[in-house]
Amino acid sequence: MESSESAQDTGSREAQDLITKASDEFDIGNYDECINILQQLEKLKGRDCKSHHNQAVAKFYKGKCKDYWGLLKTLEELDVNESSRNIPTISALSPVPLYNKAVIYYHRHMYQTAMDTISPITEKIETYDANAIAMIGILMLRLLLATNQPQKAYRFLETILGHLGINIATLATDECNVQETVPRLEEKTNKHLKLLSLLTHVVNRKIVVVPEDGSPEFAALKAHQYYIMKDFQMAAKQLKKINVDSYMGGIYNHELNTLIANNMGVIHLRVRHYAIAANFFQNAINFDKHIASNLRNAELHDMSSAKSCEILYNLGIAMLHLRRPKEAFQCFLMPLKTYHSNPRLWFRIAEACIMEYEMKRSNDEKLKANSATRSLFSNRIDYSESSQSAAVPEPTMPFAALSLRNALTFTRFYMSQLHTSSSSDESAEGIENQESNWQRTRDNNFCNPSGPVTKESFDTMLSSIYAAHSYVCLRLGDYVTALEMAEELLKMENLSDAHKMLAHMYAGEAFIMMDNLSEARPHLEPTFVSNLNTFDFETKDWQVKSLDAAQNVVRYNLAVAMTLQGDLEMARSLLNTCTHPIVAQKVFNLKKTQGAIMAAALQKQQQTTTPRIT
């Protein structure tokens, strides 16, 4: 018995020595030797799931971290095989396999899958050692921030720092060093945890001191802090400083250049320098192409550097402001493949389609300016033009209608799930319990890659969708839906005066086109315009930039209704008050049409009253 125990002790010590050697060889990058040692260990102890897992990881690194599908397949097979034999899976014994799977999903931009994968080990994170807590915490923070959940990230940061024995308030000072508090953490882990902790504070608008350690990561974080504080000039200077320092220090990589170019574009977009912003975004795309061009053969950690979707989304916004709808539409198509449930993105696509239609219509009106006869409502699209399938992704009005239906569906669905702050009648204890559990925190991140949305921003977006949908349906000849959208718009709370005017105009035109002139007149009465806010028109980026312009538009539309009702004298007197340039051409055309109608009526009257010789 004693000799048997001695042999077991000797085998155990030998196995432990082999494990230590394999770990040392792995750390210095000698993966072939690491694999050989693990195979020796397998012969000594027999094949087990941990040995198989470690060999798979070593082979993955030996292949320069490219065969991530092979590693992922191995990790999946380990769990399936062990569970089929009623043996505790390796994932149940150690957090590392699930962590490795989540890392692969993270670098593949599969953020929700990664969070679902790592969720079981975050629920028992307090049972692990300090390095494992920090390692899991860093990945989860990256995932939460990548999916625009800043409040949840802050609550989670409080949790993991509490397990590490760190007070989150100490991170606001420049003197805080995670490694000094938790000496067992590796230097690289310490830096990443510090960086992500500060970033979490910055995106939550917490007061925090970002240290100047000369690294691009902390310098970029400082620029981000300036941007959130709306100090755009200092943010741009900080980014330029990173660019200069990186070149002087011999640091040149496409990832850093992509970050600088995109962030500079965001700053210029924020201050309405749209042409400069578009130029920066195009530069960022060119830098990003070098990363994305060889993703099939790229290392795993390089795949997460590709940011084409986000940059193209930003470029599309800039192109809309520059009134280049075709380019904007093409920019939005690629992000749509990833963020297909984003109502704001669908609405932007519809805006590009509408702008393209408006520009074509404006050019056609210039060509037809000298035409002798024109319809009062010549803006409706011909059937031949609207007969194209709405499923074809082209900047057309049918596709705009499809995009707006999607935007409306998603917006209504997300508004039903919108999380608001706790009501005042909740007990203090209940609120405290809710805030202490990071998993219950919700950020309303329904519009990725944009940030979390509030009820006010959803209301504004819904009003814009109703207005745009009503307009598109009018142009497509769907007057019932146009009227429905206009009436829904009028029901909105805290409706802006600009949207109120559009709702009345679209409802009035829909009634007219359905030959219901009596219902149209109340919507076209100019009395409601005098109560509108002048500032609301002057600050909007559209043609009606003053209260006078709005009044002229309303009076012109009322004159059209009167003309159709046969009240030509009242219509003509009303047209004489329409002097704003925004309706000048339309007033001229309508007067010509009225003249033609009056001449035809006079001729018909003369024909009926003149005696004829029989």
C-alpha cells in the first residue's frame, strides 16, 4: 500500500512538472515543444478533455491564430463528447474553454453570441482567482461597450472591481494603479483593465482623470473624453497629436490610422463640416481596406479591427447632408446587412431615396417650366416608374416605402420594450437592489451602431417616419395610407410645429386626391400657421426656413383646393398673397391653369347662349 502511494506521488509530481514545462514553453512561443510535452503528459495520465483542449490551443497558436474554426469545432466537440458519456464537461470544470469560444465570437463581431457564451461563467465569477476575474471582466466589458450598453458596463465594472478588492471611486484619480492593489495581476492585464475601466467612466460621463502615458490607446481615450465634453477643438488636437507621435515613434499601422481618420470625421460631422467629414471617412475606409482585404488569411485578433460597417454608416450620414443621395444609399447598404433591425438605419435609407426622387423631380420641373399644360398635382409618380419591385435595393420611392414600413415596425416594437427609470413610488430598497445587480440594467441599445436611445429620441424619430411615410405614399398614389400616417402624426405628443404643418398638408392633399374636398379644407386653413413657432422653422435643414414661407405654402395648397371646388375668384385672390419664392413657380402655373379653366368655361357658356340658324 505504501509503495502504491509512493508511485502515485511520483507520477503526480512528474505530471505536474510536465504541465509546468508545457506552460513555460507556451508562454515563450515554443508551441511545437509545448505540444510534444502535452503528448507526453497524455501518455502518462491518459487522454482527458483538458489535455485535448490545451493541445488544440497550442496548435491554434502554432498556426499563427488563423484556424479559429478548427479550434471552435474542437471546443464544441469536447463538450458534446463529455456530456454524451455523462462526464462533467470541461466547460463545467474550467472557465477557459467558454472564455476561448467567446473570444473567437468577439473577434468575429458576433457580440451577442459571445455574451451568451460567456454568461455562465460571469454568473459565478466570484469563485475564480484574481487573474481569471480580470480576464473574464475585460472581455465582458469589451462586449458591453461594443454593443452600446454603457450603464450595464459600469455596473459590471463595479462588480468585478469589488471581487478584486478595488473601490471604483479610486479609478477617477491619476494615481490609481490596479496592479498595486492586486499584485497577482499580470502587467498586460492590469493595463487593459485600467483602460477599459476609464473608458467605461468616460462613456457614462463620469468625471475621471485620463493619464498621459504616451500610448496611443490612452491618448485616443483622452480625445474621446474631450468629444463627450463637447470640446471638439481639443479632441481634434489630441487626435492630431497621436498621429504625429506615432509617425515620430515609428508606429505605423492601418488600425490606428483608421481610428484617427474616422474620429476626425465624426468631430467634423458634429460641427457641420460635412465635406471635410466625408473626406476623413473616405480616408478611414481606404485604411480599413488594408485590414479587410485579407481577412480569410488574417490572424484572429486582426479581424476585430475591421470597422467598415460603422465607417460607411458615418459616410452615408455625411453624404445625406451634402445632398448626394445615391452615394449615401450605397453607403447604407453594407451596414444594413449587419444592423438590419436598426429602425434609424432604415429611415436614413428612406431619406436617401426621397432626396434622390426630389432632385430628379426638381430637374424635370426645370425642363418643363415652359410647358403649356400641367397638372395641378404633377408630383405623383407614373405607374411605369413605380411598378419596379420594392424588394430591389435601389434609391427609388417604392424602396423608400418598404424602408419606412420596416422602420415603423421596428420603432413601434422597441418602444413597447423601452426601459424607463423606476417610478418615484418604488421603495428605496427595491431601487438599490436593482442597481446592485448589473444583469438587470438596461440601456435601450436598439439602434446599434448608434448609442442608446431615449423615449424623446424615439418620439422624434417616429414623427419623422410618419411624415416621410405619408409623403412617399402620396407620391406613389397610396392616398389611404398617406392619410393614415398623417393622422397618426397629428396624434403624437409634443409634436414640433414643422411636423404639425407637414401633417396638415399631407392630410389635406390625401383628401383632395380622394375627391373629398370638404374634409381637406380644414387641414388647409392658414389660421393654424400663425400659431407656429418661427424658431422651429429656422433651425430645420429644409426648404421652408421661415414662418412666412410656411404661410405661403399653406395658402397655395388652399388655393388648389378652392380651384378644384370651382371657387376660382377666391382662389385667385388667395394666390395674389403668395409672394414667397418657394411657391412662385407653382403660383404662376396655377394661375395659368385657372385662366385656361375660366376661358374654357366662358367658351362653353357662349356656345350655349348664342342663337343658331336652323
